[in-house]
Amino acid sequence: MLRLADSQNKRVYFTTGFVCTDEQFDDSVGRFKQGRGVPSFSVNRKEDGGVTKSYTNKEANDKLAELENRANEIIRKYNENHIDWGFDQFRSDFVNAPKRGLFMSYAESVIEKEYIGQERFQKAKIARDALDSMARYDGAFPKKTFQDISSSYIQGYIKYCQKQGNTNNTIGIRLREIKRFYNIAIRDKAVSPELYPFSKGSDDGKARIPKTEQNKTDQYLPIDSMKKLATAEITDYILDRTRHLFLFSYYCRGINWKDMSLLTSNNFYDATIRDSATQENRQVKMMQYRRSKTKGEFDIQVTSNIQKELDWFRENTVLYKDYVLPIVGKDVDEAAFDQYIAQKRKRFNKALKKLAQQLGLPESQQKLSIYSARHSFSMGMQELGKPVEIISQALGHESVETTKHYLAKFSTTRMAEETDINLMDD
């Protein structure tokens, strides 16, 4: 038995799994009898999983020393992290410790099962980036247990990231992955909830994930800037292609980069619709795709503007296989696809910023990315006075309230202009 006493000297005993006779064990030292004059003997121990294993008396003493060291290490970390622990928590930590392994090993198993296993490859990439970042912060991170990833450890990591010049957005994305691993481990009873290092909202002294910086109101282009982008003469081929990709996303209600990249001729079909103006049937081309973010099905009528962009790509770019946009240019393994198109998106966003500068757009409108097409579309709809219900349906939001919050994020500048009352006779 392993004896443990708390601060009030209350004692509890934990089984070590060994079975022996009184003659084989020396209570005064808490070890099996061993040494000069003591013949070697064997004792059995019930291992994890119910398997019985035989130990020599020397091997059994080594195992007892290992169990004591594990118990002492658990208590040391309780004290180090100022955890008000009890025997139930200790029992859970002591019994389950061999099953838990290391934090990074556990996280990798989660990635394989819950991300890769469910084909969430981009999510797996983000999670592994978080683990890699922690390893850069602490070279010994791969050998850390859940107990090692304490509040003070997380706070040290945050300071490290800030010194490296990482934004709160980047730090937050990584820490939310670490937090998720911890939550899954608690859910699976692989770690005690008392060890949770993240603050739950109260002033509990635990680590807080830095607040995400709010989206800037300049991350969209108003209609006059969109017109300039659409009609300007651009002689640089790369920037012109960038312009047309941005316009395609805009005309398609802000379709995201991944969904754009996956579009092939199979996503288009002919349909018969009822013209609301003439009340007559007419033939149209439709584009259908499954949005990777929400998994919702989207059907978009191919308008003349969308068709013009498709024609431009067909006439002015080299398209790979059946893809309708010049994004995918080779066969890519499914597991590596997200990383492949992410690199393409990075180059596109860089070119887009250069395009905004060349067009002479206001400095506040030059921090663009492919996401800006969706923001520009929604704000353009609002600028034209379209009902919020129409905007909501176009964006694929489940509720109008979501759309109202979405639009409000980008309306700060406009609100300032609309409410700026001039009382001076200038």
C-alpha cells in the first residue's frame, strides 16, 4: 500500500497492486526484504488492464520507488500551481497518470482522431501550428504533461509570443487549440478539471487568452472603390488576374478562397426558372457548391457579371483539368490540399494589397484580403438599400440577427459620417 497524508494529517492508502506475505515485506522501510542474507523471491502485481505480472523482490522495490516518485511529483506540482487538491483528485491523477502520457502526444492523438479522421485538414494544420509554436517557446514541450501546462506556463507563452511580434489574433488562435485539447482531455477523464489553466471568466488568477483585435472597418471596399477596381486599366498580368479573382468572389456573394478553388465544370448546370417580371419560364445557368465552412448547399444563378469573369479566365489563363479558376494547378493529395491553397491565398492577398496601392485607393482601403470580397458585397448591398433579409439569405446566414451583427462591424465609419452634425457656417 502507498500511504498519503494531507495538510491536516489525514491519511489514505492507495494500493500498489502487489500481493505478498508478511514475511516478504519490511514495514519499517516500506520495501520488500532485500539484501545480504535474503534470498531472491518473486511477487505478483496486478498491472493496468488486469494483467498480472511477476517481479523479483529487487524489481518490485524499483517499482515501489517509481510509484512513490510519481506520487511526490503530483503533489509537488499541486503545490507549485497552488492547487487546493483532495484525495479524490490525487487518486484520479495517480491512477490515470500512466494512461495520459504527455500533453503533446495526447494532442496528436486528438488531431488524428477528431481532425484528420473527419477530414478537417485545415483544422489539423492550425492545431499542429499551435503545438509547433509551443515547442518553439519551450524546447522541452514535447515532454510536458498536462500538469506542466499550468496557468503560469500559458502566461509565459503569451509573453513569448508578444516579444516575437505575434498579434493577439494569432496568439488567440493558437491558445484556443491548446484550450480545446485540455477540454477534450477533461471530457474523456484523462485529466482532472482542477488542473484547467484557463480563466473561466471570473477573477480567478488563471491564464486569459488575449482579446482578439476587432475587424477594421476598412476591410471592405465601398461601391465607388469597387467600380474603380472593376474598370481601371491594369497592364500587369498578375495584378489583372488578381482583380478578376476578387471580382468573381464579389459577384458570387463573397465565396471564400477554398470554395472558389474547388469549382469545376461539374458545379454548373442548366435550370428553368420563373421570371418574376414577365411571369414566363426561361433557361439559366446555375452554380451549386457546398460551403466548406458551414457545409450548407449554395445555388447561385450565373449572372452576366459572373459569366464575364468565367469567360475571362477561360480566355486569359491556363486552367487545370476541369477547374474553372486558375487556382489549382496540379494534382494535390487531399491531406495536403488545404496547405497548398493556403499558400496560393497568401500570394493572392499580397498581390491584392499591391493592386489597391496601384489603383490609388485610400490607405484605409489597402489592407485587403480575399475575405474583403464578402465584406464588400454585404456592405455594397446595404449601401444600395437592399433589405437585410435579402442580404442575410445571400450570405447564407441562419438568422437575420447574425446579419445585423455582421453588418454592424463594418458600419462604424459610415455611422460617423451620417451622425456628424455641423453647427458652424463654413
